[in-house]
Amino acid sequence: MSREIKFRAWLKNEKRMLDKVALTWPGSEMIIQWYDSLEDYYAGALSDCSERDAEVMQYTGLNDRNGQEIYEGDIVKHAVGWFGKVQYFEGTFEIEARHQSWPINCTRSGKIEVVGNICDNPELLEV
């Protein structure tokens, strides 16, 4: 089974999330590209987009219990009430909560709900 490879990017200076971001490797360097409007288009080396200060996050290939896509950087709430952050670590996506980590999988994704992301809602992890 394959999963869809998708990305989003948080523009730190502008404090906004772009949902449609493409990453390509046409040569030895990664290229990032986004198109948000006629006035906001960017294409260039990922290493050169520092003026936009973009943080790129990958789709896990899983959806939460409401069908919402789960990305790294998302803050999720488990059915039993704890909150955690989705992160990529050593080749897998996991949920970090209470100084512990659990791999995120199809079984676990059916018990969690995306309630925000680390960029817009970091205070949710203080709960």
C-alpha cells in the first residue's frame, strides 16, 4: 500500500500556513514551490527561501477520526483526553505526549482528533 506524499509550509514571518506546497529534487538540491495567489508565488532552492522563513511539514498519510489529514506539527487530542504533537523521528511518524512517544498508525489515528498545530496553537500542549 502506498501513501500520498504531500507537504504544507508555515511562513514564520507572515504567520500563515500554506496547504499546497511541492518539493522536488530535479538535481542535487531540493526545490520548494508554492502558489497561494497571483501575487504570492515562490519557486527556488529550499535553502534559499530563508527570507520567507518557511517550515515544511509532511503529511503522515493518515486521517484523524473526523477524516482530517494528519501532518507533522499537528497537535492531536486522544479519545482519553491527552494532547500530543505529531513529529517525524527516525523514519516514522509518532505522537509525542507527556515526554513519551508512540508510533502513529491506522489504529491510533482512529482514536485521535487534530485540534490545531504547533505553529498556530502551541498553547494546546500546555493543557
